[in-house]
Amino acid sequence: MLKRGFKHLSRVSDVFFRKLRIERDITIFPNDAFLTSYPRSGNTWTRFLIGNLVHQNEAVTFLSVERLVPDMYKHSDRTLRNLPRPRILKSHECFDPRYRKVIYIVRDPRDVAVSNYHWELKLRSVREGHAIDDFVRRWMSPQFWPRIGSWGDHVGSWLGTRQGHEGFLLLRYEDLKENPQRELARVAEFLGISATRERITRAVELSSAENMRKLESEESGKWVATTLTRQDKPFVRNAISGGWKTVLPEKTVAYIETHWGHLMQDLGYELATPVLNPAAAAFHQKK
């Protein structure tokens, strides 16, 4: 048992520090549902919302979420295969044709950039005080998530192949923040869950940022995703939309929008840069 424990911790560490590349080797069943997103786009919050929606007799915590809505990177394939079905799994994978039912969470890449900056500080992969404009260029290259590509690569891989198809639900983080009851009702319908207003309200209240921060303060040192990270840096931060406006330098915003402006506009994100890069603008006009 001790040997298995060390082996599991070793795998978690390898995935955690982006050394392992066996994610696509897991067994996938036809009735699986995947919560998929680019990192730091609201996936954990969505796991709490859906977990609290599905499991009415048990409130989700950071310690129970790995059992109720597991992160496929934190468990062996054998453990995942033995879960009750249909399974709901967290994923950060780019397009995978085996995923037949996908809830794809997307977030404004300017906010995603800021959130990833703080996540890398928590991981100690960048030093405290590292210039955010330099970080964003490295992050977009993509230096920190080379296997899954940049935000644009990831989002484009799913929207270009599945948007508008049956079995694919696009969920914007900003819409979840604005009206979580409405968006969670969409999720319930997509998953075939008959959810009353009271059931949805319960899930939203249990998954509030305030409650998640309280749970994090109690469980951060024991949760597999944060136990090896800096404990002085929170996992659940501001949980707001548009925070980039007070954090990102103007030149950095322009850099992001020049590269991904057309995709951002397609998703309903208003650009702050007056004119896109000519090549990007021409591409957008041809669409």
C-alpha cells in the first residue's frame, strides 16, 4: 500500500509540474461528460457548481471534489474506470474526438493571462515581482503549457470542430458570473438532469467564491492540486471579470488582442485596442 501511495504521489507530481504526457491514454466511455477548458478559466468553480448540482446529499469540498467530479490528471486510469457512470471528468485537453459530451468553459484571455500569472507564482515557476508584460509574452508563446498550446490554440481546437454540434455546450465564465442560476440550468438540461429552482440555488450558494475561499483556507494543504504550492498565495482569487483592466499594461493588452482579437470578438469580448493587426483584421473580415 505504501508503495502504491508513493507511486501515486509521483504521478501527481509529474502531472502537476507538466512532466507527464499520458493524459490521452485514459479509458473513455461513450457516456462520459467532460468539463474542458484552458487552465485558469473557471474549471474548478464549474466542478463545484456541477458537483453540488448532481450530488444533493453531499456538499462538494476541495477534498471531496476529486471523488465527485474528478480531475483526470490526479488519478490512475484504474481508479477512474471504477467510478460510477456516467462519469463527469475535468480535462484541460485540446480537441479529442473521443470526447462525445463536452462542456467547454471559456474566459476572456486577458483575465486568463492574469490568473495564470498568479498561478505560476503559486507554483514558484516565476519569481515574485516578475514583470507581468514579460510573463504574458512567454505564456502566449506558449512556454508554460507547451503540450496544450496557447489560449488561442486550445479554444480554436474546440470551437473549430464542435461549436454548434450536439454534445457540445459552450459556457462563458462571464455569463456564469452574471447569472449562475441561468447558466447552471443550461448545464442541467445538457446533462439530462431535472433540476428545480431550489436545487440550482443550493448548488450556486454552496459554490460561491466566499464559501470556496473558506474551504480553501481549511483544506488547501491537503488538496492534491495545491498541497505542493505556496500556501501564502490563494487558489481562489478575486473571481471577477475584467480585472485585467487594472493589471495589464496597455501594450500587453494590445499584444493579446493583436494575436487573438478575431477569436475574442467571435466570443463576444470587446476589444480595447482600436485597430487590430492588419493581417488579423483582414482574416476576420473574410470569415
